[in-house]
Amino acid sequence: MPRMCKMKSLFFVILMLVTLTGIYNIRKILLNQKCPNYRYCVDLNSSWRKHISWSEPKQANSTLSEIACNPYQHIVLLKTHKTGSTTLSLILHRYGFLRNLTFASPKRGHIISHTHFNRKQVLPGTYDLLVNHVRYNRTEMEAVMKPDTKYITIIRDPSTQLESVFGYFQLFNPLHLQNEQNPYRTFMSKPQYFLDRYPEFRQRSYLRNPLLYDFGLDHVQQLNQTLLNETIRKIETEFDLIMLQEYFNESLLLLKKLFCWEWDDILYITKTVRIASLRYNVSDKIREDARKWCASDAQLYDHFKVIFLEKLKNYGPELEKDLKFLEFKLNQTMYECTLPDKTPNIKDRSYRPIANLKHNNTLCPYMMNSAKEFASIVRNKQNVKSSVVKKRKKTGRRRKKLHNSKYL
């Protein structure tokens, strides 16, 4: 009898192990189907990214030119609206902060200005980095930046950018469409009518050709085909890299190569994923209508998409390996720096992950900062540094005065 009991117990243990192994394998297969090629999986119900553990892929070998080059540190990022530019600015903020580089920072908040950049909008000085929101003004930017500064930006297809701008900035409120079932669809049914009906609100500039507006063109100028062609040629000449939101990780690989940076320098954790209530179902027709409505932005985007894809083509045979390695590093960072099983906080119309306070990753504290937090940290650091320098100069002048008085 005791032997029979032991046999039964052993049978149940084996059955349990087989069942658990089966469940694990099924879950792994499902995750593989949802998240191929090391990419994050986005759960549309929660609008947040799931953590997936992967084995580390082989890193592509660095070329001789990459090994020999020096990291580049003088950069202007022209921030554009709802293109992934905030994530990009946080990468640059972290990079500069950890290396004691100087920032042309806003005097308060995290936005320099909603108007064209002017040197008076920041404190006097010559800076390494400018990465906060402002409209493009090359002459004034050059007045505060190092002479060898490189200019970069990121753009997005108008078919999806316009919906993102409309939802995130809740533009249904000034247009009095908050009671509509799908306010964006209602707006796109007759956009000119709504703009003419409600002419007085600041963010109306984002509702048609928001990219060109950030590049400095006002609405009347955007519709001038000759001026538009000249502007696109000018942008191509003046910018060293124009990234695409639809190819965000590929864009970071191009940035890494251009600036001779390390892998850790281009890691990020997305913190501005729009909440579900501010997302709208958009048909193919509405997307096409958005491109027609923002025809000037569409021309700009299509022009630089051709250039971008050519750059990817010229990246070299290691592109796929590098992309997989970057995506592995991103998943690893997300897993180490955040708590995957905790519901993210909702802050400023977007989901924000919960920080893992028991991490062993030295980058995690900097990964979790928002744009507002980083702007404040940088400004405080530079103010302290500036006050120390002023104190030293004042002390030096006082000592010199005392020294000279001895010989009077």
C-alpha cells in the first residue's frame, strides 16, 4: 500500500511538470507570434509595452572607421510634434548630462518657445546642445551654438501624425467636438470649415502641416509651391540627419553611426504612449484625406523618406544584426528598469511605466526622467555651475584688489 501511494504521488508530480512545461511553451509561442524580431509587443487595450525575455543576438562587428572616430557632442535637435521627438530629446538629454555638456535650456519649463528661436530666449553663452521645443531659425541658433554643430530632426507621415496631434493635445475641445463619438473623423470630414469657424486658439497651427510649421513656415507660406520647394532644398542642405518615426530604431542606428556613439548612448524607454481614450479609429480613406489636407507636409515627408531609405541601404550588411542587437538591448533595459507586472501611471495624457527601484543598471535612474524633469535637472545644474564660476571670479577680483592695495 505505501508503495502504491508513492507511485501515485510520483505520477501527479510528473503530470504537473508536463502541464507547466506545456503552458510555458504555449505562452512562448504566442509571444513569439505577437512580437517577432525582438520588437516590443504593444497591448492595444492598455496601450503599454509588454516585457519579453530573449537570448542575446550576436552583435555585428564594428568597422575600422567606427573604432577610429571620436564621439560627436555638438548637436541641435529640432523637436517636431508627435513624431517620437520627446524620446529622442531624452536620449540627448541623458547623453549630455552624463558628460557635463552645456544645454541651451529654457529659462523655465521644458519648452523654449512656441515661436521662432531667438537667442534672447536662453541665457547668454555658447552651448553644446539644444534639444527643447522651438521653431527653426538657423541664424539665431548658430548664434548660441558651437561652430561645428550638427543639426538633426525627426518627421512622421501626415496620415498618422495629424491624428496623434489631434488626440494628444485634445484639440476637440477648442473645436467644440468633445461630444462627438469620433471627434477626429468629424474634423477630417470638413477641416477648413472648423479652422475658419474657430480661428482663435494657439494650437490650431498643428492642425495643418505641423511639420513645416516647426521648420519655420507659416500657413500662407506652406501653400506657396515655389517657397515650399526652396524650403525642402534648404532643409536638405542644412540638416545632417532627418529621421523617420516609422523607422525609429533604424534612425537611431544612423544617429549612432553619424555621431560615433556607443550602444548605451541610444537606449530609451518610451514614456509618452497616448492613453486609449485619446486614440481614434482611422480608416484608410481618412488617412488619405489627412495626406491631402497636409499636402505640403506629405511632400516634405516623401522627399526625405527617399533619402532616409537610401541611407539605410548604404548602412551596410550589418544592418539587420545591429537592429536585432539594439532591440535586444532595449528589451533588456525595459525589463531591468521598470516593473512589468505593474499597471503604468497615467500622467500628462500618456502612460508612464513604474520604475524598478531594485535595479542593478546604472542607467535606469536617467531612463525614467521625463522631458520636464530633465529640463529642470539640467537647468539647476547649470545654474549652480554658473553661480560657482561667478563666485570664483568675484573672489578673484577681491583678492586682486587686496593685493594691489598693499602696494599703494
